[in-house]
Amino acid sequence: MKILLVNKFLYPKGGSETYMFNLGNILSSKGHSVEYFGLQNEKNTVGNSIGSYVSDIDFSKGTKKNIKAPLRIIYSSEARKKIRAVLERFQPDIIHFNNIQFHLTPSVILEAEKYRRKSARKVKIIYTAHDFQLVCPSHGMFDSEMNICEKCLDGNYFHCIKGRCMKRSRAKSFLAAADACFWKTVRAYEFIDKIICPSYFLKSKLDTQERFKEKTTVIHNFVGPDSTVYDKEDYILQFGHLSKDKGTLTLLEAAKRMPEKRFVFAGYGEAEDAIAQVPNAEFAGFKTGDELKSLIGKAACSVCSSEIYENCPFSVIESQMYGTPVIGSGLGGIPELIRENETGLIFEAGNPDELVKKLRFLLESEGRLKEFAENCKNMRFETSETYYEKIMQIYGE
């Protein structure tokens, strides 16, 4: 079987890339032919046989420096042309979309449907939803003040403009709303055969709109098997995107109230300066590969303190896989991944007092910490093998 995996970034950057690389690896190991399509970038680690990619664009520079940015955010004729070349040459049986918004745009879905109509074979179009973009123009279901917001679930995306939900900018919010309205009108997502939701929580939000309800299915994100055993060290870890919406500032408040404990932060984000202001907080930088695995595995516990809806964060899965208990906020799909009082604890998002209470409960009992760590190692996750079986059922339906 030939599978084309489509994602705007083709290098390690976030959760959707981690998912795509893991999926591509397992498909290749099972003898399938896999190619990738996305943006041109010197950091790309995967690609396609004809080297056809969409030119990269930095939307952060603003429209004054890039006059084409507003139009390209909504529709990309270049993306259609470049993916057309890959489709015609590679002739995939499966076109599996991931994070495509703004840079590639759903224009590529239209081209995939055009290719399917012309193809003599049965071609499937699959989409994995890594965020709430299908029902929320700002993707995260939060307003300009980073407060949880579900107003656009009614299908009226102009709530986004009124609330300046996209980076507190009226102009950017207008473009985000226009993008959502345009693709809802064009009905591009109706060409998708199945939408994979990595959490039941995400599925529940997509199912509020009839156009998605019959297409959604749930498979939690998977991790590859790893039996490495790490000697524990006495530090608390947060890794990934470090920002207010990810609860980094709340965790720093907890760190101030626990000066005897060492807090380590690995990743990137606007909270880096705030981390430097706390004496017992350490910024380890952006980590990948074995370096990140070691950092996770040696931590006494990790914290997923997000204050916005999460989908299926890899940080929670990876922590428990390496025997590290997780203290997570009770938002979104996080509680689905933690066995309360067995592999971790749940606290109220944005509440540093309760977070400190949970940290002390876990860390001040050596026996409890060891028990939680052992439970993590014995926890059954969605593995590459079980995920492969489920994805092949979707591909073959």
C-alpha cells in the first residue's frame, strides 16, 4: 500500500510531527511505501521522491512585509500545484492529512479529491485532528485572555472576531474566521472519509457539528516500545511548549512555594524569562531524542499543567512510559491518560495551591512515589502494533 502523509512541518517541532513520524516509521516497517508532503525547509527530515514542497512563509512578519500572507492563509494555489505533482508521481492509495491549516490550507484536500476522482483505484482520504481547528478558528478554544471559550461550537465563527481570539488581533481573528467560514461553505472536509481523534474529549467537541459526527473515531496517540530503566533523580519536570496557556506560570508559582525542590523546564516558549527569575527553576533548553528520554525518565514526576483544552499530549504518555508519574490539570483529554492515584494525580487548572498539595502528596512519600512509578511501567498504552492494527482497519474500510 502507498501512503502519503501530509503535514505542514516535516521536521521535529510538536505533537503532530511526533505523531506523523511515528506513524510513518511503523507503516514503513510493515512494508508499505510512505512519502511526505509539506513545507520546504532546510530542517526537513522526511520528504517525497520528486522533491515537491510548498515554499515556507513566516506569518509572524505581518502583512506589511508579506502582502500575500492574508490570501495564502485561506487558500494556496501553490500547495495544490505542488501536491498534485506528488500525487501524480507517487499514486498513493491513502492520503493522510495532519496539521495543514494556514500554511498548506485545505486547498490540498480539494486536490486530493480531484486525484481520487481521476484514479482508477479506490483511494481513501484520512484526517487526524491534532487540535480543535475544525470547530474553532483560533484552534485552541480559548479567547484573547486565554480563557476557555466554546462559543464557536454553534458554527458561527464570527465570535472569533468579536473576541479577538487569534493572538489578540482583530485582523488575525478576522482572517481566522474568514478561513473557517470559507472552508465550511466550500465543504472541503466532506471529502474526508474518516477523522481520527486522539481523545474522546476532542471527539465530543467535533461531534457538536453534524458534518463531522459520522466521520469521527477515537484512537489515542501511540508510543514505540522502550524498556529503558532510568535511575530517578529528585527534580520535577515540565517539557514541551512553555507558556501561560500551558500552565508554566502556575507551575512556577508552585516552585516558589517549594524552594527545597528542583524544577526543570525543557522546551521553548515565552515563559523562558519567567523561569530565569525563580531560583529553584532551571531551563534546560529544547531537547529531543535520547537526551529528552533521559530527562523524562530520571524525573521524580512530570507536570502537565495546561490551562487550555489539551487533546492527547505526548508529554503525559511519554512520561508514564518511562516510569515517571504525571500530575496533570483536569482539562481536555489529560484525565483520559492518567489513572488517578495510580500513575498520577489530577489538579484544578490554574490553581497553584492545589498543585503544591498534589506535589507534596506524591513526593513526600518515597513508598508512594515508587508505587506510582511502578504502576506507570505496567500501564498499557496504545503501542505501535495496536495502532497499526486500528489504522489499517480505517485505511481498509
